Amino acid sequence: MQSLNTLTLHYLQAFVLSAELGSVSAAARALGKRQSQISSWVQELEAELAIELFSRSGNRLQLSPAGTTLLPLAQHTLAQSGRLQAAAGVLLQHQKLLLKVGIALHIPQPVLTDAIVGFIQQHPLVQIQLSTHNETQLTEGLLNGGFDMVLMHESVELHNSRYDYCRVGHYDEVMVVRAGHPLAAQVQIRPSDLAPFRELICAADHQHSLAESGYSGHFSLIDDFNTLRAILLKTDSIALLPSALVHTDLQQGTLMSLALSYELSPIRRRLELRWPLGSQHNQLVASWLTLVKQSLKVL
């Protein structure tokens, strides 16, 4: 067999379409070529591979055993070629094929599900990379090009000239306990009521969480939400969690929300997106901004 370097996509197209459509003439019509041209391409491919791809009997065209084996590989090669051409088209329009999004640690990623699905549907060739970091890392990454956008809790700053930003919505947090918890039956909870119970804090950044804790005199820091939930369901602990993460448990009654006398219930956490100055004109950044606004607006 000769080197495959001389193979062209034309040969593969002729082979694949002839097999799929059942005849060389049908393949010629689909490609807008003469029948003799398609026949020539198929024959050249067979010569290159030193394999007979079709069993020819009169006017009938049937795949040979070797052709049957190679057809899926040829179809895959053509499909990958289409992806290559489409990706090149995107790059020709000065677009990247990757959107890097940083998310603050305590923001529940399930609130972004609709935005992620919408982005994938709108930009099937673009990868989206989401990662969680503390707010210092997010700001540094935004300024040094590590992120295209970051999602953070709303800042108290009135203006910042280092980056562009806008408010995009909110999520809610609720104080929850298991259904059999001593506090579950109380109408309103005072700060002193919480003090005897261990608070479970879902956190990957322990130093940041230590500064924010304070509903109880003693607490446990747990990185994984599923582990925290399992402990919460088996102990008389308390936890302040995003309602999006405990929605099913609250509906089923396995967890109960507490009405805190000194806090709005649920507690609303407002969010903002930040991006490098002027990059809202980038199609991917603009698309993600719109989708996040739509996704968080309904929460």
C-alpha cells in the first residue's frame, strides 16, 4: 500500500456518498460532479489503499467486506474535517474557541445550569471552562488574562476602572436542619437558639470561611456538599445553604428551613459579572453575559 499522504477529502466524499446513496450517479448528483469524476475518485482511493471498496456486478454497487469495515472510519474522518473547517471559520472571525469563567467559592454552580446549556447550544464549537476560586484569585486572574469573565458576590464599590461589570441577579440562602431537629418546630429562631448546635459550613477556602462564620459557637468546615448533606440529615446540626442545593429536600420534607428573627428569610445574595475592559464586544463574552442574566433573573 502506498503512503496515505496523497489522499484527499474528495476521494473520501466520493466513497462515502456512493456507499450511503447506493450508486456513483447519486453521489455525483449530490456533489454536483460528473459521474466519471466520482468513479475516478473512488478508483484512485482504492488504488491508494490497495483495497477493493466495492463489489461491482453489472450496474449494482455493493460494499466489499473491506469497504464495510472502512466506511465508518471514512465517515468519521469527513465529520472531523467539517469540525475543522467550522472551527477555522470561527477563528477567522477573531473568536476564541474557549471561554474561561471564574466563579466565587460560595456561589452554587447549579444556578448556572440554564446558562451553561444555552451557551453550549449557541456555540457548539466553543469550550467553556468553569472553575472556582476565592475573590482575590478571581480579581487577579481577571486582570492578568486568566479569565474571560468572573462571577462574584456584589461589590460595595461604587466604581472600578480596572474592569467592566454589571449586576446579573441573585440566589437565596436558607438556614436548614433535619426534619427531626429540636428547632424544626419553632416559629421564629433567635441567635441564642442556634448557639448550642454545630454549624456545618460548605467551604473549599477554609481561611475565608472562618472569617464569615458566626451563627454558632462551634462549627465544622466540609468541602463536599453531598458529605455535608449526609451529616446534616443524621445530626442535630445547622447549615446555611443555597436554596438551589436543598430545594428537593425542602420539598420532600427531609430538611426544614428555619425562620430567623434577625435575618431576612431567605437571605438574598446578589451577584455581578466582571470582565476585562471593552471585552463585552467579544461575541462569546456578550453571549455568556446575556445567558447568565436570563438564568439568574428567574431565581
